[in-house]
Amino acid sequence: MNIFRLAGDVSHLVAIIILLLKIWKTRSCAGISGKSQILFASVFVTRYLDLFTIFISLYNSSMKIIYISCSIATVYLVYFKFKATYDGNHDTFRVEFLVVPVGGLSFLVNHDFSPMEILWTFSIYLESVAILPQLFMISKTGEAETITTHYLFFLGLYRGLYLINWIWRYYFEGFFDLIAIVAGLVQTVLYCDFFYLYVTKVLKGKKLSLPA
Amino acid sequence: TSEERDKDEL
């Protein structure tokens, strides 16, 4: 564990908590893509199945439990409790265009052709594109609530910090995991456009609005 | 350098 990975995990946790609190406090999931939240929940479920098979550390297990429970709670809030505020008309990204190629690729490119490893690989590839429905929804509505932009900022930052962690580990430990690195790069690059808008608009107190 | 998966990473 190094400081970049710890900062990444904290950033990820902050993002998940921000979203959960935003929906719970405002009792509304306006502007939130339920499809992305379903993808994130499946990312965690498929990646953390080893929660029941191997114990790595208290930190590792507790973070996995927190991620899985918060993401499932978020999906529940969006599709059940605050369903009336769910903006389905703008959450129209065809997720099958993500899940099918990702599913196929995880069978072709993986570290080991075993069920757990293929599920882990599927989860890594899926996570790299899971934010697309959310970004697509923002491009369709042409704007995002400021709290939602903070959620996206920390969510995008987390994998960017992991990338630094992997550079650090390659340099000092000679460790590298090409699957995680390539997927992490794709994932972080997808946020670049958002990061630019976040820094130039939201951090200057303006509302994030895309040229519709 | 060795390319492998780290099960410790989240």
C-alpha cells in the first residue's frame, strides 16, 4: 500500500458517500444516471466475490463491504425509493453496447481463464466505461448539479491516483498489471473533458453547463 | 519486472 493508492481509495469512498448523501438529503436523484449506478454495483459485486473466499486484510474486506453496500443502496434509492425523481427520459445510454464487448473481451484478454479471474477482468473493463451513461446523460440535459460534479470529480480522481500508484509500483517494485493499467487509463481519459469543465467552471463558482 | 494481478488492490 502506498500513499497514492490510499488517497485513491479515500477519493473513491468520498465520491460514493457524496452521491449517497446527495440523493438521501435532497430526496431526489435528478441528474443521476441509474444505468451507471447499476454498472458500478455490478462492477463491485463481480470484483469483490473474493470477499467470501480469501481474507486479505481488515482494510481490504471492510472497504469491499462498504463499496458493495453503498452502491446497492444507491441503486435502491434511484430505482425504488426516489423512483419518481429518476429522469429516465435522459438516461438512455444503451448499456448493452458496453456490457457485451466488455464481456467478450474479458474472455479473450485476462490473466487466467478461471471463473473468478474472468469475473475480475470483466469488472475491471466494465468499470473503465461505467461512467459513460452518466456523462451521456449530462451531455443530453446540458447541465449537472454542482454536488454531482463533485461526485464525478472524486470518482475520476480515484483511478487517476491509482495510475500514479501503478507508476510508483512499477518504478519501485517492478510490479505492473497491464489489464488494470490500460483499463485505468481509458477510465481516467474519459473524465478529461469533464475535469476541464470542472476546473474552469465549477471551481470558479459557476454552474456546469455544456453548450447544449 | 513481472506482470501479474495484485489481489490486495481494490
